Amino acid sequence: ASARGMFGGGAAGGRFMMPGFWVTPPAVIPSFREGEADKIPLESFTIDCSPYRPGTKPEKELAERMEDVFQEMGVVRLTNTRLTDVEDMKSYANVVIKEQMKYEGGANPREGIIGNVYEVGAPHDAWLHYHHEMAYNQHSMKNLAFCSVKAPIGKGDTYLSENVSVTDELMQTELGRKLKDKGVCYIRCLTDREAY
């Protein structure tokens, strides 16, 4: 198997070509936890939408359930919505996300699908590593919504982390104390705004 190199692929949409970068499996393939190993069981914030009629907006009962779960857990996950239109998906997300920021920046150019809804910015079969969404912004977002029009077989899972507790747990370890003692700071250099 070939290892993925820094210059082995290209930006989404073919803006510049480096064949293989996005779709070649990474040198280290992440191993994700499943089931009982999850800190918070999926069922505690998942709503199965099978009993509800899909529409341009969620039914009143579903909207109320979404708000209740979001208030209690800080996250809500909808399954079996049978939604196919991105506008409808956005209206469901707007039930819990009342205010929206203007999307600016990014590690690579993204195409807008509809107002404030963007495509991934990578080919659909790309290997996307665990990352902090929108970490390059000056101010952290309060909320973020994801929707899926389609997912490749065996891929497409989105893992969420509440990073305040992750950081607290890391700082209790020898590694965390070393990082703090040595003043290690992660800096991510992004693409040049003027180039895009």
C-alpha cells in the first residue's frame, strides 16, 4: 500500500491536481471506539424519525423532542428522517440552532449548497481525519449542525467530542503535564486567502 504524502492529492473539485491525496488510505488508519466504550451512549441523544412524516419542517412533537434532547445533552442526532432536500435538512437544524454566523475561511475552498450550508470540501470518498471543525476562526462557534445527503458504504460516521473534558483528562496524564511544562502550542498554517 502506498503511504499518503503531503503532495499526493488535490483540493476538492479539482482546483489543483495531486492525484491520490484525498482517497489514498492514510499511513495510520484510525481505530474508533464503538458501543459501550462511548462515554455517552448514542441512544441518549438520538431520535429515530421513522414515526414522523418528513416535511419542510419537523412536526411539532418532533421539534419539541429535538429541543428537549438538545437542552439536556448539548447534541441531538436524527436518524431515518427520509429527508433528501438540503433546505429541509437546514430547517430541521434551525430548530436547535437559532443564530448563524457567516462562514468564512477554511483549510480549503468549499462550495455553497444553499445559504450557509456547505459541502465537505473534499471528494465524497475521502479519508477525513478527526479534527476540530472551524478551529481556524478567531472565535469558537457555540453550535454546529451536520447533515448528510448521502454517505459511502462503510464510511461517513461523524464522531463528536466535548473538548473541555478531553483537555481536563489529558492534563491529568504525564503527557498532558509535559505539554504544559514545555509550553507546547499547536499552530495550524492554512492556505493563503489571496490564492483563493
